[in-house]
Amino acid sequence: MKLRWIDSKGVTERDLGELSALLQRTDGFLWLDIPEWSHEAEALFANQFHFHPMAINKSRNRNHIPRVHVYPHHEFIVVHAPEIGTGGHVHYLELDQFVGENFLVTVHGPLNPKVPLEPALRETEAAVARMDSGWLPSSPFALTYAIVSSIADRQAELVAEIAGEVGLLEQRVMAEAEEDPQEFLGQLFALRHELLTIKTMAEQGGEIYRRAIKLTRFAPPDGLELMNDVLNQYETVTHISDSQLRFLIGVTEFYRARTDTKMTIAAERLAVIAALTLPITSLSSVMGMNVIVNDSTRWISLIILLLIMLIISFVLLRWARKQGWW
């Protein structure tokens, strides 16, 4: 756990033993960042911050959707950041935030065991780097704004990366390149899943902040403005991911339509072949045993039979051509 005190003089790291005293001060605010849940963190939440037991329980367990609970002097907000895994799977990196008048507490996780801790710390470490370079947040709302804005930026960047991949696949579709349909459709649907997941994260995050803005009473006017800006960022990511998703669906449908057309044409040609061979097969099965025998062959009958087969084939081919089957 990292405890930092932020005031007009700058940012300083503090010992956890100073937490009680720092909570009483009004000349700045503290930021407690908890990379992983622990019993020590739970004790601090209950005894020092006096958070609601329901919020503590939600922070202890994994949340599959964003959440917001607003209390008289602080609010509990759960958001998710995306992390692209293998096979198009998108991991949900959970970030829990307790935002008060003079404090911000951030809790990372719980995480999927397959996901390392470093991606989950990406946004908070970026905020630390900004503060080390001279940036000084004016309030807990300014700090949480910087963190959540980084999450929204990350979502927009992933949508841009996916858009580039979709563009390359679209070029291959329009160029009618020879593709393995199963593999190519797998790539298209994997990108579709990634886009849909990011859109869902952004859409749900926007709804959470819309509700938080309505319910929060202790935030200063500039804090509410920052929350509104986060809402707008989430809405922007939702709109661009939705438009990109529609484009990807169009590319997928175009490719599937062309593939289905090829399969239909192949089926029609097979049907023509079957129609041509059926009468010939029937005729040869009935007449063959009477024309070709073990001891001798009736050549005149055989020639007549072959001519009849050719005439039937020609007539059927011409009829199929007139019908536009080939």
C-alpha cells in the first residue's frame, strides 16, 4: 500500500501510521493506493475510514459490472479497464475507488490469475508519473478524473488499434484474396468480440458516472464538472466503438454473403451434374445387362445406346443453360 499526501507544496509519501492524523487535516488530501486486497486494508476501511460494510464487501469481491454507491461524505465507484488477452478475450481490470472530500482510496482487483498486476496499475502509475513531473491535482476529484480519463483513453486507443486490423481485413475481403473461411471468420468474430466488450465497458462506465453526478452532494462545482467530462469521454468511446462495430459487422456480412454465394453456385452445379447423370445411370442400369454380356457385345445396340445418352446429356445441358443454372 502507498500513502501519499498532496497539498499546495507538492506530493509526499507518508507512513500508514500517519493515516489518522492526515484524515483530520483540511489543507490538502491523501491518496491511498492498494494494489491488492488484504486484511490490513479491510481493517483500515472499517476502523479508520469508516466505510459502509456493503462497500467494503463489494471491494473485497470481484465485480463483473461497474457500480456506484453514494454516501453523505464519500462515494464508492467501480470501473473496469480492458486488457486484450489471447484469442480475442478481453480481461476486465477492476478499479475500486472511494472518493471523499479530503481523500481518495484506490483498490485494484481482484484480478484473473492469468493477468499480471502491472496492467492493472497502468493508470495509477501514470498519475504518479505525472505528479513526479510537476502536475499537482487540486482535489481528490481531480486525481480520480486523471485516473479514469486514462482508462477511457486506453479504451479509445484499443478501438483505434482494432479499427486498423479491421481495415486490413476489409482490404483482403475487397481484393477477393483466397482465405480459409473458418480462420478468416474466426479473426472477424474475435475482433467483433473485442469491440463489443470495450463498448460494453464504456457504456456501463458512462451510466455509473451519470448516476454518480445526480447523487453526489459533497462534491465542489469543479469536481462535478470533471465527473461530467468523464461521462462525456465514456459516451465518446461508446459512440466510436459502436460505429466501428457496425462497420465490422458490414465487412463480416459482405464476406459471408460472398462465401454463401459461392457455396450456392457450387450446389447448383452439383445439382446439374446429378440431373445429367440420373437418366444416363437409369438407362445404363436397365439396358447395360442386355447389351454388354460376358460372351459377346451387341455393338449396334451399344452404339445406339451411347448416342441416346449423348442426346439426353446435350438436351439437359441446353435446358439447364436456358434456366441460367450454369
